Amino acid sequence: QVIQAEQRSSKRWELTPEGKEIAQEGSHEARVFDSIPAEGLLQSELMKLPSGKVGFSKAMSNKWVRLEKNADGGPRIFRAVENVQDLVREKLQLVQQGEAESLEEKDRNELKKRKLLMEVVIKTYWIQKGSAFSTTVTKQETDLTPEMIASGSWRDLKFKAYNFEALGIMPEGGHLHPLLKVRTQFRQIFLEMGFTEMPTNNFIESSFWNFDALFQPQQHPARDQHDTFFLQDPAEATDFPMDYLKRVKKIHSQGGYGSQGGPWSSRGWSSAAPSVWDPSRGLGLTPVLPNPQEKFTPAKYFSIDRVFRNETLDATHLAEFHQIEGVVADYGLTLGDLMGTLREFFTKLGITQLRFKPAYNPYTEPSMEVFSYHQGLQKWVEVGNSGVFRPEMLLPMGLPEGVSVIAWGLSLERPTMIKYGINNIRELVGHKVNLQMVYDGPLCRLDAVPWPPPVQPVL
């Protein structure tokens, strides 16, 4: 021990503010006695005095005054004795003079009960030099060296004690961003369902692949829904498979497969950034089309890639984010196949309460929005979009008749924000991201549930 500290306590008696006033001016009962003239004083007048209520009660207890209820004008107070001794004031003055111990304990308790006296406890510490006291600071050794052993100097040195409970230094290593962790979970789910991941690395794509190949009319307001970014240089794209382009032009301008044609111009092929929903890459349209010479085989594909749109930035929207897409191509696929596949997919994500709502997409018919019941928000929220691709889009590609393609999509950022409790998307993506969040982020585990899921109502 460098120092030894001993706590000592002492007590003393002090007057309260009211007690100090009485020690100087007199007790309430004495002041009431002094205020009563020889002819007495109406009780109503006495009660108006500053010490009237308390002093009257104490004076009556001491039998210093008497009350005549039948006096003229109402109850009247008279002196009952000629003189009084203000013992309360005298006792308080003794305390002021430091002679509180000369009072009997019952007197101190009575004054304390009347809140005229209080007991004060004073705590002090007596400090003394300890066995290890020193006016200098000696650095303790942390390592025993061969030189200390050879010279014997270790005998005179002080070594720092080992703390075997201390944690070691965390090894340096790489850290995954929360988006990458959740992306890994999504990718694993797709692979478990037998999907093949497609390479998606075209951040810039032409309007032909993004819109025209998807049977989206050039003059239709649906194109405005995407709020697509367009490039100035190059302003137009020209490298297309011309045979396929002619088939797309024909279906747009002349119609077919139950659709009517409309105005269509090659001027609408200017290059553009990918839209939010970009099934053209999900179907493998860019840049390879199905080979009519090869036999069609059913396929299941998925992609997780960056997409862009002209968006007003807020806590839940960015101008660039990730799109998760899944597509299945086979003969005779129906809306029921789409709903069953969606149920299995979302069940593996831990989402079992699903509802489907009819929707509109230019490239799918029928189309459905997918809703799930959010236990935290206590309401149904949209979790994805889906549909069956139109034959006007599939047949010009060279796919055989009878082949249907079902597809769905959702974002990556929204489930990541839910899993990690992030309220502002700008804290997850962008230049304002706190890298410490990346270091501290736990490993993401999506909640697995048994299959088949419980039957849910379908809208």
C-alpha cells in the first residue's frame, strides 16, 4: 500500500434556519404570550399573527394562556400567568454556544422533532504513509530478459503482475460490409433452390435492352416511372443483333400474340443506365440470345447487382442500390407456379405470412406485388414485385412457344436495414458510412422456418 486511509466520523448539533430565528427573536409561544394585552385578544386576531397558529397551540399546552369562548365579540385569549420563561429559546442559545451536550437527550429530541435542531454527521479521513510509500514512480518491468538472469538484477527489480483474465489483442483481418453479409445469405438461398447465378457487370445499358426488348412502348408513361439516368456521350447505341432488333420492331409496330402495335422509332435506343427493375439481364438478353438451333432446356437464374435511378434521396431511398432478381423458364409455368416458388423463397428468408396483390408491369402479365405482415409495425408491407413475362417479349427472343418465364425481385438494402436495425439508408451506403459499423457488425443469420409454411390468404 502506498497510503493508508482511515475513515472517522463525528457528530454535532446545529440550528435549523427556523431555530436560528427563535434563538434571536424568541419561541412562537413566547411571542404569542407577549402579544396578548391585559384585556385579552380575539382569537381571530391572534391567528393572523406570524406565530399565531403554532404559538397558540404551544402556549395552551404550557398553560400560559386561556380561552374564553363566550366573551364579547367571539372567543378571546387571555394570559393565564403573569410571566413566562422561554426555555426553548434558552436551549437553542446553548446549542449556538457549543454546549449542546449539556442538554438532556429528551430536550434535543424535542427540538429536533420541532425541526429547530438537526444532527450533522461529519466524515473525515486520516491519511498515513503505507508500506510501499515513495515520492518517486518506478516503472515496473514487464519482461524477464536473459540479461537480467545473467546479471542477477532481476532480484532487485519490480515486475508487473500478470493479468491472466485479460483478453488478447484482436488479430487484424478483413471485415465484410453488412450488405455483403446479407447478400451472401440471399445467394445461398438461391443456390439451395437450384438456381444458377448469372454474371452481371453492365452498369451502363441501352434503352433497347432495358425497355424495347421488354415490350415497353416508347411513348408509354411507364417509361417515365423508372426515372432513368441517360448519357450524353455516347448519346446513342448502335451495336445490336439486327435480326432480333427487326423482330422487336415488328412486335412493337405491328403487334402480335394478342397485342396491338403502335409508334416505334430507332431513335429510342439511346444508351441509358439500368433501371430499378431490369429483367433484361435477368433473362440473359445481354448480350446473348437463345440459339434456335439448340434444344430448349428449363433453367433457373438469379442475379444480385447494382442499379441506378433518378431518385429523391431520403432515409429509405438512394439513387443507386442493389436489385435481387430470380427467374424460372420452363414449359407450362403458371401463376400458381410463381406463387409457390415465391412462398418457398420467402419462407427461407423467414417470411411466412404472404399476400399477393394484382399489379401492373409493362413486361409481365399477370403481375403481382408481394406483401408480408410485419410483426414490429403491425401491418402488411410490400416486400417484392413479380409476374409472368409476356409472350410479346419472349417469342421474339427465339424461345419456343409454350415456354413461360416467371420472375420476381426485391432490394438488398431494405432487408439489411431491418436485420441490422439501421434507420437511415445513408448510414449503410455512401460516403457517410461509419466504418466502425462495418467492423462491429455481427454475422447475419436469416431466420429459418420449416417447410411447408402455414397456408395464408391470397388476395
